[in-house]
Amino acid sequence: MTGVLSDASEVPPLHRSDVSEVPPLYRSLEDEWIDANGHLSEAYYVLVFGEATEHAMAHVGMAPDYRTETGCSLFTVEAHLRYLDQVLPGERLEVRTTVIGVDAKRLLLWHEMAAGGRLRATAEVLGVHVDIPGGTSCPFPDGVRAAAEARLRPVPQAAGRVWRR
């Protein structure tokens, strides 16, 4: 992945008491991601959260070769994003991911994106484990489910929100 940082010291950590066991993802911005308003375009929040989902998948046993070896993958079927503050040119991102739900076929992730130690956006992502050739959902292998369950953390207060009139 272009722009992914390998040195955690480049981005200050968030101050949280429930830091996930999925290591943070560090990401630099690409110049073309900045929109006419002078901040990160909304599409690239989604891109970075997608990278964070893949990063979390690798840490529960679904590394990039998992798809080739098993014929299965995690498909995002629902996502809820909150844009809380601007991300400006030159800032470096830190995305922390928490597993907040898992069952036989589904994985629910909570991502928090920060820059400069300030929370900028969150994403709640629901993924379904899919047998790609068959085109249907299927149970996680025992090891993957156990790894996800070992990382389960309490659901953040901001998760599960919907907009109501």
C-alpha cells in the first residue's frame, strides 16, 4: 500500500482507555486526495477505512493470501461513517480498529481515524464472510473466529447511531 507508514512514532497516539489489540494503521495522505475545499475528500476517508479493514482482517487470520488459499473473503455489507473534523494537507493518519462484534459469519469493526492526536472520523463496518466461488455467506474458520473473539471490546457509545428527525 502506497503511503502506509511503518514507524508508529510519526503519529501521536490517541488517548483512549480501550485501545484495541489490532495494531494501529498509519497512513500518509496523497496530494490528489485533497479537494477544492482544501481538505481530505470524503471518498478517501472510505479508502483509508477500507485499508484499515484489510489490516484488521490480516490480524485475525485473513491475510492477503487467505482469499487464494480458502476461496473466501470478508465482504463489507454495511458501513456508517461520521466525519467529525477536517483532515488537512500534510497530516498523517492513525486508524485504530476495535472488534465490537463477531458471530459465525459476521464481523463488526469500529474504526477511529485521528491526525495530530485528534479524532477526525469514525466508521462502523459490518463484514460478512463469503465463499467467493459459491457466492454465498459461510462460517469463519474456527481460528479466525477465535482470533476475532479474542479482540472483542465493548461497543463504543457512538456506535449503532442512526439519523432521526
